[in-house]
Amino acid sequence: MAWGGGWGGGPGMGGQHPGATGSTGLPFGGIPQELMDGVKKIVADEPTHRPANLTFQQLPSEAESRRLTLGRMVRSHTGLFAIASVLVVLISVASQAGPALVGYAIDHGMQPRHHSMNVIVTCSLAYLGAALMASLFQRWQASVSGRLASRVMYDLRIKVFTHFQRLSLDFFTEEKAGVLMSRMTSDIENLQQLLQDGLAQFAMQGLTMVIITIALFSTNVVLATWTVLLVIPVLVLLTVWFHTSSEKGYLRARDAIANVLADLSESLYGIRVVTANNRQRHNIIHHRNVVGEYRNANMFTGQIMSVYGPVTIMVGILSQALLLGIGGQMVLRGELSLGGLTLFILYLNRFFQPIQLLVQQYNLLQQGRSSIIRLRELLETSPSVNEVPDAVTLPPITGRLTFEDVSFGYIPGRPVLEHVNLEIAPGESVAFVGPTGAGKSTLAKLATRFYDPTGGRVLVDGVDLTTVTMHSLRSQLGVVPQEPFLFSGTIRVNLRFGRPEATDADIDEAVDVVGLRDLIDRLPNGLDTVVHERGQTLSAGERQLLALARAFLARPRVLVLDEATSSLDLRSETIIERALDRMLEGRTAILIAHRLTTAQRADRIVVVDQGGIVEIGSHHELVQAQGVYAGMYEAWIASGGRDTSL
């Protein structure tokens, strides 16, 4: 691939990236000078953050393995939860003092025989004081609930992200990136809303109903009994129906929004391919259908809400009318005071207010509950490749790799490799060649333990890979994929990715070995030049050079190169091949070769076909053997010595 389209730099790398500034050759990524004063003020007010004290273990701890529930998340912050609970009780009690004060004022301050302005004024002031106290408690409760929600969500985000780091490659191959993003975004945001607003409201309204029920029975047992017999059964039946029906709708909605994000993510990542193939109209139609599923799920839950809400209100109004009639007759017969009837009706009206508020909040509760179910399913997904509990630390290796009767298949019943036996000596470079899908890259993935064989063993220095810790194994392996990935940050940060403690001298050595010096010198900020997301400001060849330098800097004992020169033009490939000679010196290397020129540089060539190894030998030995490799070589010669894909 030609180097045009990247930064101005290295041999054959003419041209400037579209959208770059003329002075730097890069899209602008800094802070405008006119905004610097504001930025400095913000930074000056930034609170001091304690240093991160996080560790990563391949095997989750006992606490991390516990089933995800809302109760466990909240109990991890017992102090805030206790304060919030006390405030909920105080709010509920203070909020329900009013009707009792009104009833007392009517019976003891407004009756012809018992009229007293002092009682009325005292009850009025007490009512006002209770309302002010409830307002103050609500303010404190909102603040405490906000802090509790923030801390719980912080813990949950770290927990989910850490779990992503543990999962194996097959999980990310099968799952859409957008679906996983929805777990970290919309699902966790739903839980945050539930913790910050929903739970407190549910607890408050539930406690309010208990307090009001006690007040109703304290006021008049007969009317309270009529309330329980007529109203409660109807409300219970309605609530059970609503809970069952809405749960299905909210789970459907969570899946639908995940599909929306997945489709959006895929379209954005592939926007160049979309544009090049005029797929805009088709993509819009497809996205409209995906969004339509989400709309339909929301409409389904909306229809359920439209039934439940009005019906509960109607039940409340009818019951109040009925009980007002019964209570009025009791007042006329002298069985109940006017203040007592007023008190009962006020409390009865308030009895339905929490129900109506709960209906409004139920949407939030069900969304949060659906999010917990989806997050729980994610966290209960176990890695297919994991450490055994008694895994040992792999000591420094010489690099001897052994495939011992190895079989493997990505899909059960469909093997990719069967009964493969191969030994690679320390310091030996071996090229895997063969047709697409023959299993070349699969062998490399087994050697790095991205996957475990379904049969047989893979050993390094005679040690089974499944018996050692992941960290000790991966710290001695290096992988350069065919499509290198760069992270948002500076070139220096990307080079240090596999070895954060590397010194500037180590980085300079890697730059010189790989042949990046000319490119680095041409950049305005050298190694501190920003590489934007996925390295889009670099050409494919430049990204490959940085990936090679990153691998060299990590100093692995075993290096896997998945056709590391496939993205380079011929001149750059020559530079890379010279660098590879230095990188591979004294190291065991596996070269996934799609070019014959790459294969010829290896000490041995392994021809992989039809699920196994069909030939092994040097280039000259295999050509003389007149087998599969010789046929590939003859085709290459016939094409005029141009590289062909194997």
C-alpha cells in the first residue's frame, strides 16, 4: 500500500491527511488559546483526587463473583444508605402530619362548643413547621441519594469494564460492539436514575402507605375495614397484571436499544465503506427498521401504562365517593365526628397519591430492573480461556514452542485443526503458509493462548500454557496483527503500551530499529504528536511501523507477526524486513505469511492445509519436494515474481 494519505514524513509518504492543518499535518486536537484562561480556572478549582489503587486479576475475587443485585450494590456503601433511609422515614412522617393537625383543629377549635383560635393557630403553625421540615429533609435526602448513586455507579462501571478485560476473544467476536456499549451506557444510566430518584421515591411512597393505613385504622376501624375490603384487592390485581406485562415490554426495550446502538456503531466505524459503495439509502432504511423495533417496544409499555394509571385513579375516586357517603351517615348518627371524617377522607385521598406516584415511577423501576438483568447476564458470562486456580508464574523462557496432537474448532463439530504436531526451537523463525482459512492464524492464536485447543496441548519450554498465569505468559509474548490498532494519545504513549516503564532511550532504540526516525523527525511534536482515535491520522503503513516498534519495545521472547508487511509498499517493506532481521535475532518467531518473500526469510516453512500440516522444510527443500509449496512457488514465478496471496 502506498504511503500517501498519512502525515508528511518517511520514504514514499508524501501527501497530507485530509482535514489536516498546513502547519502540522494533523487535525487540530489542542485547546484554543482564547479558551486557555477558562481552562486554567477550571483546573485550579479541581479537587485533589487520591491516586488510583486498582489491581487486575484474571480470576475474579469472591466479592466480584457474587451475583449482581441492587441490594448488594447499595450495601457496599452502608453509611450513605443508612442516612438516606433515616431521611426517608423522617420525610414520610413529617409529610403526613398535616391531616392529623387539620382534624384536631376542626374538632377542638372549630366546633360551636369547642372553638379556640389558639388551637387553630397552633395547628396551622405546626402544619407549616412540618411542611418546612419535610422540605429540608427532602433536600438532604436528594443530596445523599445523589452521592450514593454516583458511588455505586462508579463501582459498577469499574466492575463491568474489568469483566470485559477478563473475557476471551470469542466473546467479542460473537457480540456486537454496540450491544456491549449499551451495557456500559444506557443500562448503567438507567440504574443511576433508579438509585438517585426511583428507590427513594418507592421507599417513601411505600412507607407513606403504611403510615396512612395505620392512621386510617386509628381514625375509624369501620371505614378502614371497608377500604381494605373494597380497594386493596382491586389494586393488588391491577399491580400484578401491570408488573407481569410491563416486565416483558421493558426487557424487549433494553434489547431493542442495544440493537440501535450496535447498528449505529457499525455504521459509524464503516462509514468509508458505506460511502464508497453508495449504501447510505440502504443503511437509513435498515436503521429505520431497527429504531422501529425500539419504538414498538416503547409503545407496548406505553399502552400498558395508559391502562394501569387511569384505572387506579378511577378506583381511588370511586372509593372516596363511596366512603364519603358511608362516613357521612356515621356523622349524622353521631358515630363519627366531623373532624374525624375530614381526617379520614384526607388520609384516604393521600392513600391513593402514593399509588399514582408509584405508577409514574414504575417505568423507572422496570427499566432499572431490566438493566440489572442484562448486566447480570453479562457479569455471569465466564471466559472460555481462563486461569486455573493454582496457575503458576511462568519463569523467563527460551522460546521453545510445542504443539502436541492439537485439535481445535471455533464451532463445535467443525474442526479447523486436527492432530497437529509441531516443535519450534528457541530462536527459530517459522513461517505458516497455506490457503485462506487453512488454520495459519489459528495456530498463532493457540500459541499465544487467545484460545485453548479442544484436544492436545500447547507447551512453551515444556510447560503447558493452561497451567501458567496469563500475565506471566503474555509478558513474554509479542503480537503484531495484520491490522494494527492504535489508541488515542501520543506516539510515545502508544509505543509504551506493552511496556509502560520503558525509558526514552528504549523508545529511541525502537524507533531507530524499525525505521521510524525519519517520520518522527518530520512531525511537529515528534514522539509527543497526538495519534487520534484508531490512528486515523496515519496511513496504514505508518500504523504498521508503530505496531512493530511497540512490539520491539516490549522485548518479547516469542514474537507472532500476522503478515506485518502486508500494508506496506515495496520500499517500506524493504525497511521493515531489515528491521525484522534485528527484531527476530535471538527470538522465536511465528510469521503468518501471505507473501512468498516473507516466507522465504524464515528458517522453516510450515504449509497448513485441510486442517493439518502437509509440509515442513526450508524454502529450497520444499521447492525440490515438488509438493504444495512448490505449486505456490511456480505460480509466483509465472506471475513474474509478484507477490501472491497464499
